[in-house]
Amino acid sequence: MHPTPVTNLDILGSSKILRCLKKKKLTFVSKETFLASHMDRYTPAFDTCIRVHEIAICLTAVAILAVSDNEHESLFQRKYGLDDNTVDFIGHALALHKDDSYLDQPAMDFVKRVKLYAESLARFQGGSPYIYPLYGLGELPQAFARLSAVYGGTYMLNKPECKVEFDEDGKAFGVTSEGETAKCKKVVCDPSYLPNKVKKVGKVARAICIMSHPIQSTHDAHSVQVILPQKQVGRKSDMYLFCCSYSHNVAPKGKFIAFVTTEAETDNPEVELKPGIELLGPVDEIFFDTYDRYEPTNQHAVDNCFISTSYDATTHFESTVQDVIAMYSQITGKTLDLTVDLSAASAAAE
């Protein structure tokens, strides 16, 4: 298990990477040379990639030159001789693809994913493209509730047995709980609220582990994400390992919490998750769980219901973010613009 190299120092300090560069006779291209040669097609996609000098991103940038918008990533291997391990690393650890189906897809989505990794890496000074909220993920809906209240929204928490109400035309008009109905024009929910409007598409196997130490071979890091590409563990999909700790205020002093997840391929999660669990070292207590994944089958234009997909096995939530962005466009008819200054917009409205 090795960290993703993200700086020049990481690259120069790794004998394995330097041997790879020498063996493949690979060289880095300067940002100026790259942009001068390819300004017409790929400047937006590679500006950040070249700037951060990430080794795998640069490998991708060089390889992509031979790939047109409609050609496939598998050309990387044929033209530049990238071995399977390098392709696994770029495709799964950087582009965050969940399986190898991306190798037969148009290349530009792949490039955008790698660019997102590079931009995220440059966003903060912690040397990681990922952030995690103090006190856990529950802080995210709490923050949304507070922001919603500022803009006039109303929250009803812990309401049992919520039922979506439909009129005679099959359009949702409200949600009923404890005899009270909150009326609305649109209903946004997860699959559990409308089981007759979703279909099962898979199952996730998950292990939740409580430990008294950091994960081995991570330089005693208090937060870690490990991606095990499918080929490395002999599976059809990747395995994910995420660990956080008391430093994030999610566990008592000295305790670490790790999650190992994957798309279930059998009915035995203990065996399926073993490669990830073995990386943890001694575990104080472990809990196994499986849950079904669902996707909506309804037509939201017909019933006014906007249903999210279930959480998949990924621990970086990239697929969840993509689902949320897509739902925003479906609900509002607009493209989400994250560059808008909400404070300035609110002041202008007042």
C-alpha cells in the first residue's frame, strides 16, 4: 500500500517511480510547451494537470494527445505502452472510476475527471484532494438546515411514517406524517420513500471497524482513503477503505473508525471484504452489513417526484455529488453554478 504521489518531492523521493520513468523513457513536458502545441483542443483540460506536475496526471496528459473526442482510453496502452498497474492507478485512484468499463468509453470524460482531481488537490494545502467535516457527515445536513432557514425554509425532523400523497392524475402534492400533510409542488426523496418507483440495481457489502490505532503503512495518518482496483483483488468492481478518527471528533480519544465497502458479488460479505480488512491490522470490534442499491424508474415530469439513487460502495461520494447535480438540473431546469457568491446575491435581493 503506497500513497498517491501528488508533488514533485513525492515523485523524486520514490525510487519506484524514478525507475519507471527511466524504464519507459518518459519525460515531463512544460506547461508552456504543452499549451503552445495544443492550445486549440486541450488547453482547458490540461492547464491544471501540467501545473501541479502530478506524475500520473502528466502520463495521462501525454497519452491523451493521440486520443480524439470519440476514441477510447484503451489507446493509452497501445500507443504509449502503459502497463495494467499504471492504467489501474490513473483510472481508479485519480479518475475515480468504479470499474474498467471506462476503458471502452470516449476519453474526454476521463480527462475531466483527472482534471477535477488536480483542481481538488490544489484547492487546499493539506496535500489531499479530499476534505471531511469535523463531527462527521451529519454536519452536512445540519448546515443545509441552517442555510435553508436563512432563506425561509422549514424543517420537520424525526417525522415517522412519511407518506407521499398523489392526486387523481398521479402527481405528488404533499407528504403526510402523524395526520398532518405538508403540501408541495415537487417531492424530493430517496428510494425508501417510494419503493414502487425504483428498481434494484445491486447490493453493497460493508464492514464498520473500530480500532485503537491508525492503519498500518499510512505514516500514522488520522484520515485515509484507500482504493483497491478490481484487478488487484480479483474482483469485478473496486474495494474502498476509509478511516477517520478522534481528531475529526467522530470517536473517543485514541479511537479510529474504518469502513471497508465494495459492490457485493456474493452473499458472504465477510469473505468479500477480507482483502480490505486485512490492511487495517488489529480491530477492536467489527460489524458487517449489506444493503440493496436502487435507481428511480419514474418519470418526474409525470408524477412530480425526484428520487435519488442509493449510495454506492464508494467512500469519496463523487457519484453522490454527480447524482445531486443531475437532480438539481431536473428540478430547476437550470445548470448548477457553483461560482455564484450567495452572500452577494442575498444582499442584492434585499
